[in-house]
Amino acid sequence: MQRILLAQAGPGMILAKEILNPEGMVLCGAGTPLSPALIERLSGLDVVDVTVEGHPVNIEGEKTLQEELQEIDLRFQRVEDIAPLMYLKKRIQAKLAASRGLEAVTK
């Protein structure tokens, strides 16, 4: 999942988290597909950002999934013989990939 500005949202993106107003009332539920009309309506309600499924927007300066997975590999390379830590490494990589809407490719 990715948190993006409403201005970056496009039709067909799916909300990963509900959108709440300042009083805590749900404006839009998780799983709702965005349409041009809904995006315009949310803009009129002063919604600034939304959390959508997958990782549909490339943000300048943001690391790619591959770069982040490589960093995790580097952080765990000194403990490759410790099974519980390797299990933890695989779980972290899988969670990171799932947050981007992909399956992790781990060693």
C-alpha cells in the first residue's frame, strides 16, 4: 500500500484504508475504487492524501522495491548462519513486497 496525495490519485486505484473526516466519520471505506467523480468530491471535502493498494505512483527520490530488498540483504549478511534471523529477514522482505502489491523474491 502507498500513501499518496489526492492530486496523484487516479481512476481505478483502490483505497487500502478508509478515509475519515476530522470528526472521525468514515467518508469512504477501504476497498473502494476511485473514480474521477469521487476524487473531485474528496477534493471538495479538503482530503489531502489517501492510502491506495499496491504502489502505483513513483515518487522522485523514493527507493525501488529492489533497492530496499538489497538493503535488507546487506543488513542481514553478517548473520546468515542464524536461522531465526534469516526467518525474520524473509518475513520483512515479504511484508515489504506485499506492501507494494508484489510477491517477494528472496534467497
